[in-house]
Amino acid sequence: MRRLFACLLLFVASAPVLAQVAPPTLTARSWLLLDVTSGQVIASHEPDRKADPASLTKLMTAYLAFNALKEKRIAPDARPMVSPRAYKAIGSRMFVEPANPATVEELLRGMIVQSGNDASIVLAEALAGGEEPFAQQMNREAERLGMRNSQFRNATGLPNPEHFSTARDLALLAARIISEHPEPYKLYSEREFTYNKIRQPNRNRLLFIDPSVDGMKTGYTESAGYCLIASARREQPGSGFTRRLVSVVMGATSDSVRATESQRLLNYGFQNFDTVRAYAKGQVLGSYQVWKGQGEAVAATLDQDIFVTVPRGQGEKVRGEVERIEPLVAPVKEGQRIGTLRVRLGEQLLAERAVLAQAGVDEAGWVGRLWDGLRLKFSK
């Protein structure tokens, strides 16, 4: 049987979670605002609408390249060959030349800062032998990450009717890059890059006007409109930590509009919501009875901090409840899941995490097992 156990730990109370200020109405086809710290979507409009992602595609190209660097399948100082296909790439370019190949590090800067289609193709060919097999890798990775409404046909984002993604999927991808690759992510904050004596500025206007913005990527095609994924970090007042928000704006009408609307979305999230640490990693959530074990109980704990995002001023009204696995019968391994913690504000579920055994409990001898077996039988 299972029963709910209310944990009176950091937060108690129950009020419905309602945005105290309605989200802005944006001039864009679809958009989404994600709190990366908590993993919660704060606001969105048609977040699962499939659309041409244009150069936002290059986030997936970069993610696969970052993975390859981390796994040492490619070196940052390697100089992949420049194929005729890459050299003749249309659209934005970093101007690589076959006679003087760029390093992988330079190619990443050319792709991220200058949005170079040539750099993207060189990286794709270096990592998979060609752009088509690289697109297959992109799709496999999208499936692994849970990007359910994305399909890639190239590494650049050049238009293709079978090439699409969504605001939700791209926010997920952006968050994975930030969390899994913090060092190479810093490339997204660079305001300009000069290669082959050609200086090109980063097209993300917010890098120049908002000091809290440190990324991430622009995109444009005629079918996609103007797109921008922006990421910003600001201190959570009175918390001792910083929050990170990611906004995705797709299908804006101009370069200036995508920047303005992204800024409005980020400001809305920071000004009208708080992110609070509801539970801390290693925090004990109580003592759970163990049947047929050498010990009678085991402490329950968490293997990670739990952050939740709530309307401004509502943090103290967050509550948590644990659904225990009962009966809990030995042997119990250290780190074994022994329950589920659900964190709510009113009736809205904000987070759900596994509750783990803090230590192991071995089986009792046959007498102890027999005695607890009888007790269990007659306790039902």
C-alpha cells in the first residue's frame, strides 16, 4: 500500500499559483520563457508549433560538437578540411578557405558568433563524414533529449520543408547546452569575431544592451521570420544564488522586434516571479520503517537541490508531500528510491523528485524475517 506523508520542512501553505501579472502580448508567431534554474516554463504562446528554425538549428550542431570535444573525439586545435560544399555555402559565412583550414575552436566561433553556414558544414563533415549523416545524428540526439517536435535535415538551418522545430524543443536544447557545457557556452557571449581579416559582430542585440544577457543565438530566413533565443542571469533577491532564464521568440517581423520582444519576456520573468530553493541536496525528509531488516528504519533524502518558480512573494506558500513506498522491505540499498516528493503551490504541481534511502539496510536473519512477515500479515 502507499500513503501520503506531508513534510513540514521549509515551506507550508497552499494558495493557487496564479501569475499576478499577465504575460506580455508579443509580436511573434510562437514564444516560450523557461526558468532554467527550476526547469519550469513560466509562460508561452503556441510553444509546440512546428516552424522553420533557421540558424537556431546551429544550437544542435554546436551541442554535438561540444559533446565530441568533451569525449575527445575531436580536438580544439584540429583543422578539418574545407570541402567545396562548405566553401560555397550560401548565406552567412565566416569565410573559411580550403587552402587555409580553420581550427575547430575557430569554426565554433565562426558558427556561434558569426552564424557561419560554412563553419557549420565543415564541423558536420568532420564529425560525421557528411552533412546528411550528421543530420541523422542530430535527429537521434533530438529524440534522446525529448525534442518531440523537431526534425533536422541540415547543420545550418537553410530552408527545407522537412526541417523544423518548436519553441519548447529549442528551449530544452538551449538549457542542455548551458548545463552540460558551461565552458564552451561562454562563446555565445562574445560580441564579435574576426577571422580571415573579416570582423563580424554577434547578431544578438541584447548582448550589447543588457549586461545580464550572455547568449544565445539568432536566426532568420524568409519563411522563419526573425528568431532569437536569449539567455540571462540575474541575482534572486535575498537568496544568495542567481537565476537563469531562457526566452525563445520565433517568427518576429524584424531584427529590432525580436530583440525588443525577447527583452520584454525576460524582464517579465525576472520581475514577476521568484525562484526558491524548496529543498536542499542531502536534506533528510524523515525516517522510514523498514521491514525484515537488520535495522528498523532508514533516513530518506534527496540527491539534488529542488528549485521551484512561483509568482513574486509566493515562495513561503510552497509545500511538499512525500508518497512513500510501503511496505519498505529489506534489503534496501543506499540510494534506492523509497518514495516520491511532490512540491506544490496550491493544487499546481511544480516539481516531482525521487526520495532515496540515505543508507543501506541488510536483510535480518530468518527469525526476524519470520516475525516481521507475521506482523505485516496482521497489519493489513
